[in-house]
Amino acid sequence: MINKKICMLGSFCVGKTALVRHYVNSIFSDNYLSTVGVKISKKTIEVEGEEINLMLWDMEGQDNYSMVNLSYLRGAHGLLFVVDGTRGETLSVSLKLRMEALKILGPSVPSFFIINKADLEAEWEISEKVLNSLESKGVTAIKTSAKTGLNVESTFSRLATAMMTKNPAASR
């Protein structure tokens, strides 16, 4: 069996834990519990005929990118930067986290930006123009909702495929 480590990074209260819970257990709760340190969850999936254990490292929220425990990133095969669409400042934090993470892991590690809380898109502070500018810089931004499940399964599957093909372009 193949093991692949995915690190979930982003500010406090962006929905990292909710996304993992929806993906692994198909549940959503409005109760907010702050992650301290890192919480590791596992889900076994199949990609291109291979059985894979995804080890999901739900890292504590960071509003100061220099405070993230970068040692947690060692050995990561994929990264998900979670942004709260209703809080524009969380995008800036994730962009800085990405710079720091890629210094450690290198530019070829597959990564996506998850713009979470699509169920509240009418309240978003992040515009389509901003999302398009990310795409033009080679950053894949995917709208998700941990509450409704929008694009949750497909995002993790897409990242798993990119990790298995070892093709960084597949994650863009």
C-alpha cells in the first residue's frame, strides 16, 4: 500500500478541519473547535488502480505565516492551502504560507488553493478577478464548501492523482 502525506494549511477558522471531516467521514458540524498542533486523519482511496493511504495533516490555523511549525511539512507529497472566501486576509496568509512551504518542499510538490465557504459566496471578499489572477500565476484555486460538500471529494481526488503521477503540472 502506498502512503501519501497531505498538509492542510491556512488561517484560523477557514474550514480545514471541516473539509477533512467532510472528506473522511461525510459529516459537517457548525461547532468550531480550534486545532492545536496537528490532527492526522486517514482515508484509503484508489487512484489509477493503486490503493493509497492518504494521511491528512490538519495543521493548526496560522494568521502569522512565520509561526507555522514548518517541520510538520517534512515528507509531504501534496499541499492544500485553505482560504475563507468571506475573509480576504486569509488569502494573503495562504500565499505567504505557500512561499514558505515551497522553500522547504520545492516547487514540484502538487498544491491547490481551496477557497472554502462557497455556500456563502454572496458574502465573499475575494472576487473572481482575484481568483483569475491566481490562475494566471500558476496557482490552482478551487471553490469548495465543507458544509454542502461542493468540490470536496473531487479536490482531494485531483490532488491524489497529481501526487501519483508526480506531475506538478497536473496540480495546476
